[in-house]
Amino acid sequence: MISPEQGTEHSTDVLNVLIQQQKAISVEAIVQIIDTDEYEVEEVLENWLEFLHQEQIDGETHYSLYHSSFRHWLGTQQIQPDD
């Protein structure tokens, strides 16, 4: 999911938030959790659309990993931030 050419400094942080969430989460909620710019989070999510499920809740797009077993598998991986 995180290739060197697509990665941003917040890719790992966004991925870790998605792994921890059992329900879909909004961009704004991710921004608050990792304390970063909304544009950065949107850029990461745009690069990962093929792995994400999108749903509209109260007129706002929420994101989750496309399948719970995929989320669980990612949670078992050693995901380290790029230095």
C-alpha cells in the first residue's frame, strides 16, 4: 500500500488510524487524531482508493479499509514509519 513514490510523511499515521478503526472514519477525524493538515490526509486516501470503502454519513465521506480481514491482516504486520 505504501510505495516509496506514493508515500507521504503521514502515510503510516493514516494507515495506523484506519487499522485501528472498526467503523468508517472521516477525513476530519483522522486529521484530529494525527494532528496534521487535511490536504495531507486526503492525498494519502486518494492514493489508496482501491483499498478503501467509502460511505456517505451525514453528507460527509467516511473511509474504512475495504474488508475487516484485510484490516486485521494489516494490523499483524510490522508497519514502521519511513525515516
